Amino acid sequence: CRRVSAPLQWRSPSDPDENVKLKKRAEYAAPGGKMHSLVSLLEQRATETDSPWMVGQEMSVADLAVFFSVLKMLRDGDFDGVQADYIDAFPKLAALEKALPEHDVIKAWYATKH
């Protein structure tokens, strides 16, 4: 999963001109763009299980990596030029996004942070 999530962040289009950067990022996120291809690959992997998790029937490190390095970043609007609801077009990833914060381990972790 890290091989997919890292390029989303580290190789995303940038430009000193904000308008040019936003245009490049829109192309990056559009169907046929690199981001769309990478997120589609994550979606495909997620559909290989009959659970909300990326691998198998239990939450794993893969779920944490995808959630915190991709899904949360996008939903929180931390990726300039990409709508916060971008992930809604990917149903299995959207299901993971909803399931992970409801897991007892994650609830307990969040409780220590607030």
C-alpha cells in the first residue's frame, strides 16, 4: 500500500504559480491521471476481500497506511486542487474510511488523543 500512497503525495504536481499547480492537480486526479490510477489500484485491491479491510477479515497495518496517508489526507482537504469528496467515487475505500474509526482499537487510540 505504501508503494501506492507515497507517489500520491511525493510526486504530485506542483508549480510556483498557484493556478498552474491547481490545473495540473486536477489533471492528476481526473480519470486517466496518475492519482486516479493509483487510487483505482487501491480500490481494486480492496475489492479482493469481502470485508471493509484491505487484506483479510481483520484490520491491518495496510488499512492504517491507506487511511492515514491517503483517505484522511483527501477527506481533510489537505491535497490542494482535489475535492474532499474525491474518495466517494471509490466505494470500497469509502467503506474502509467509515469502518476504521469505528474499530475498538482506533476508538481507544483516539480517546487518548482528545
